Amino acid sequence: MMVTFSDTGFFQNGLKAENASNQMEDTMNFAKRYALGTGLRVVVCPTKAESTEFCDVEDWSEGWVVYSYDTSGGLVAPKLLRRTEPGNDVAITSTLEKVVVNGLGFSDVMSVFTFQDEKDLAGKDAITLNVSKVMNIIRS
């Protein structure tokens, strides 16, 4: 007996949220490694797709940037390190407007990110990333 599925969405339920959460986990690990490697403060914050501004929105669903800045010699323009656009149909919420990682690789506060496919109205396949002050990530 052969079974076929005409709607490939059956297999992709939760995949967009999974991919976006993997991108965020990779971003947080990158931010910590960069901060530790350079001793500079690193910021991760939401931004509009293809925007030239940093931290210009509160909605993480459009994408986010990683940037660093060196305040040792006075105020210096931020340096863009990475931009991520997770794609359509994923709702991303966070407890913070931005995550700041100091030169020792620590954040001042814990952050929580929730990723949910927009088709998953009940949230049964939502993915949560808890990012600790030492930038360890727990997925649930």
C-alpha cells in the first residue's frame, strides 16, 4: 500500500519555527564568541528587513542584527557583524528589546525567545529558547 500526501505542509508543520530558533541560537553563540574574542560589547536586536538602522523595531519576526562597539576611546559608531532574516510566517517574541553581551561574554539579564509558525494558532509546536546571563541556551 502506498500513501501519498498532496499537502507538503503536513511535513513542514513547525519547521519554520525550528529554523528560526536555530538561527537565533547560532546568533547568540556568535555574539558570545565575538565578545569573548575581542573584549568588546556586542548587541543583538531586532531590525526591519534591509534597514540601515539598528534596533529600529521591537518585532523580532522581521529579523535581527548583531553589532559591536568599542567605548574605550569614547563614543564610536557601531560595527555591523551579522544580519539575519528568518523568513516569512514565523512569529518571534522576546522578553527583551535587545540582548547586550559584555566583553566577558555575559549578559546583564536572562532573555526568553518564543518561535511559532503563524499557522500554528494554538501554539502547540512553539519553541522557546531561554538565554541565561552566561549566554547558555536551554531549548524547550
